Amino acid sequence: MRKHGKKKKMKKFTPKMQASLLLVFCVFVIMFVVLIGRIIHLTNKDGDKYAKRVLAQQTYVSNVVPYKRGDIIDRKGTVLARSEKVYNLILDPSQILEKAEVDDKKVQKYKAPTINALVECFDVDEDEIGEILKEKKDKKYYILQKELSYKKVDAYNAYVKELKNKKDKKGKIQKDGPGYNIRGIYFEENYVRRYPLKTVGSHVIGFTSKDNAASGGIEEYYSEELNGSTGREYGYFNSDLKLERTVKPAKNGNTIVSTIDANVQGIIEKEIKKYNDEVGSKNTAVMIADPRNGEILAMASNPAYDLNNPRDLEKFYTKK
């Protein structure tokens, strides 16, 4: 007796099913197009607002705020050592080379006026600046010059102010003139140690090198009292994209008043040199104290050296 197996029925992809699938596909495509359109609309209309919200969450920490090392003065108030404020000239090449939209075109409107300002105010070569910007185009921090005086910085600020106040032929101030397009130039404060009397009291005073590291004399012995503590500047962007700053100020060092009399010190140093030249002595030491209280008025030995350039050995050794 034959057994007949049951044949499996194959489901057909009917036109109705095809239509349903097509409908679902079309719905997804329409939703996708609507979503893209919405994103484009938000970008064009509210892009700046959302960008500001993102930036408002970003914080930055600036470089440390340097402290001023305390002065050293003699018994009459004559300054033997002081720290003078200087400025480092900082460039932000990425800002200088940033393009701006002018007449629906992206152009470099900041590069030329910024280079002109650097050439005019800081005696730098235009081609040299061009090379630096080319090599450091993605950098945000580049030290161009160190230890500039306040006079130099003030002259630059006056130059920018003059450009901003420059009037056109109609007598109106140009709100988009060269002065408003100078950017990416900053100044970083620092201090350098100066010794106004140069060689006077060199062995008594001592000197400092980088980072206020002291060597010899009062500078080294009282270094902790002369040094202060650095501060720090914090900041963040608010919702209007304005930089809000919080500064923890630096604490400056203390001034040291010495019993030394700079006039007496200078006299004995001259007399020591004179005596050594006449007698032929290589080294002579003299100390003058007040017999009433033991305070040291002057103390010297020959030869003295320039505290502003303490590592110059030409006075003591021949080139050979």
C-alpha cells in the first residue's frame, strides 16, 4: 500500500505584502528626511545658541600668576636688589590664521594687520613671522620675545588704540578697521632680578638665577623670606560666550633690610682695589662694624663681580 507524504505549502509573497513592506520603507525614508531637515534647521537657526551651551561647560586654567621676590635694601633705604616686572610676547597662531566670513567668503582678515603690528611695535622681520605662523599654524602658545619692558607693551597698546580710533574720509570711526582685526597677541607677566649698584656688595648680597634660585649672601640665607607664593587664574565661558575669570592672587615676598651702608660698602671696595694694585696683593678682606651694637656696615673682599651678570668670568680669567 502506497503512502503519500503531505506536501508543505509554500507561502507566497503576495502583492498585498509587497505593498505593506513598501509602505513601511517609505515611512522610514520620510522620517529620516524630516529628521535631517530638522537638524539643518536647528543648525542654521540655533547653532550659535547650542555652541554657547557647549562652550559654557568648558573650563580653562591659565598659567600661574608669578609672585614678586622681595627687595633687599641697605640701612638707609638704598635698593641693593629688586625684582622688576617684564613681559613675554605670546602669539596664538591658530587665532591669527583663523578665517572670517566676508561677503559670503572665508578669508584671512586677521593675519596682515597682526603681522603689521608686530613689525611696527617689536622690530621683528615680516618674513620671520610668516615662517613662524606657517610652522606653528595649529599652536595656541608661542613665545616670540622675552623680558619686554612696560614701555614696549604700552607703545603696542597705544598703536592698537590709535588704529581703532582712526577715522575714514567722512570722519567716522571704522568699526571693522585694522585695529579691530589684530588678534592672537598676548603678554605674559614675569619678574627678573636686578641689582642697581652692579658690583657693590656682590659678596654680601649674592644673586639669583632662574625660578628665584638663590646663590650666596643675603639672597640665599633669607631666600624663604624673600620668596612669595604663586597665584593662579581660573576661568570659564558663560552662556553669552564671555570669559568669566577668577583669580587667586600671588603673594609677594618680604623685603629684607640689611645693616649694610651702600656708601661705606662702595668706598671700601674702591680702597681694596687701590691697595691691591699698589701692593700687589691678590686678595684683601675688610669688614666695618658699629662698635656700639655690632652691626655690619660694610664687608668686602676683592675682586667683586657684576651681580647682573654673575657668570661672566672675563675679569678673573683670560680667554685662554
